[in-house]
Amino acid sequence: MQKRVLIKIKKDGTELSLREVLEKIKELQDQNPDLDVFFDGDEYAICSRPRDAPQ
């Protein structure tokens, strides 16, 4: 698994709302259909990894 951090979010004092984070994830998913884009709570970041090829 090759997880990549796309957008790091500051834990304290962030100006982003949950809605904005979800919209950004959706936007990145639409732009990159070959990637699994998700929020990683440990990294506090929007991350991606390659999708598994259909078998």
C-alpha cells in the first residue's frame, strides 16, 4: 500500500469546516478515479492510495 498525503490539515486553529474537507475529498476523487481518496485521522490529512485493479 502506497499511501500519499495530499493535503495536511492543521489540528489547532484550522479554518476548514467539515463540509469543506468532504467537498475537497469529493473533488479529488472526481479528478483521480484511479485513486482511493480518504481522510486519515492519524495523519490528520487527506490521503490517497492506488485503487486495486479489478480482478
